[in-house]
Amino acid sequence: MKQVLLGLAVLAMGAGSAYAADVAPSDVVFDGGAVDQSLTGAPGDPAAGRKVFINRKQGNCLACHMNSEITEQQFHGEVGPPLDGVAERWSEAELRGIVTNAKQMFPDTIMPAFYIDSGYNRPLKSFEGKSILTAQQVEDVVAYLMTLKAN
């Protein structure tokens, strides 16, 4: 019984350590718009990132960007640049910075900052103090974007 409890305690501490490794939105360090350090310390999941990318209530990336890899979705936007071949135009650190807060690289962009928890204009009360995406979701979207090579 003691071994089982000890094992559960180790697992719980391990899970807590993984969560504690997330970089808080206010602690993200930008270098010329890029974010070199992973926000989670763990690699992103491209399949999960693709789901966030197309989710109209999360990333909603298709509202502004065309992405010919996602043929099953209609109504790709034309406001932002097409994302075909984006992994060959930007580094992983640059993409992480753009997804986290594109204004750090492009001050005049209308792209929302997906990983900030303050500085929004007139947020709904349910969104005050929260980021649009979690640190893991940012890493997942970046991992997905890194799969978009030129054809």
C-alpha cells in the first residue's frame, strides 16, 4: 500500500512539475519578435495544432489565412498571408513569436495575440486575465505550422 501511495505521489509531483514548466504569458521573452524558448518545455503535437488551427472558437486561423493543406474546410481568409510553405519562410522560434503575439514582430498587424493575459481592449468579463490559447496549444499550432512546407 505504501508503494502505491508513493507511486501516486511521484506521479502527481511529475504532473505538477510539467504544468509548472509552462511559461506564463507575462514571462514570455521575445528576441526581435521571435520566442526561442518553448512555452511548455515539451514538443508540440502537429495533429492537435491542426485542430486548434481550424477550430473557429479557438485559433480561428482560417478566418484570415488561406491554407491549401486544409481542403475539408471552406471559407479560407485572405486578410493575412497564405500559410502554404510557412515553415520554409519562418523559423520555429519566429512562428512561436508570431502566434504568441504577432505585434512584437509586426507592430501594425491586426492579428490577435494568442498568448497574452492582459492588454486587451474591452474584454468580456469571462476572458479577463486569460489568454486565447494555452501554452500547449501555442506549441501545438507551431508544430503544425512547421509541417507546412512548399509543394
